[in-house]
Amino acid sequence: MNKFLLLMLLLALAALTIACVPEKPVKDGHGELAVVIDREFTSPVTHSPLDWWQTRHFQAVNNGDIKEKDCLYCHKVERSCNNCHGYVGVRKIVP
């Protein structure tokens, strides 16, 4: 009986842990972590493919290929930068 209760407790703890994990930020998604970019802007060629760009854009900034301030012409810091940066645990952007 004790093993059954322990198993049930572990399953409940696992379910609670999974339920508390925030949803991954998604471009044009829904919720507080949705990445929102004004529709008046089209994605530059440098953002293709998007999956590559999302995980490696810091290299372009670090290499000096683009400046962080140039990103802010299209990206709103709190709705398209810092929600992702906070999710992955990197430095937040300060405009």
C-alpha cells in the first residue's frame, strides 16, 4: 500500500511539474510569451530560415554584422525580445 501511495505522489508531482512549465515563445502565437511583430514589417532575408535565425541571431550581433539597436526598429522589446530571452535565460534587452 505504501508503494502505491508513493507512486501516486510521484505521478502527481510529475503532472504538477509539467503543468507549471511555461509555453515556449512562438511567433504569432497566443499567450503572454507570444512573439508579436508589427504586421507592417516584412521579415528580411537574413531571418530565413526562421528556426536558424532564432537560435543564432546573437552571433550576428556579437560579430558586429548587425547592431542590437537596429533590431528595435521592428521588434518591441517586451513582446518579441525579452519574452524569449527570459524563457531561455539570457540577458534581457534594455532599449
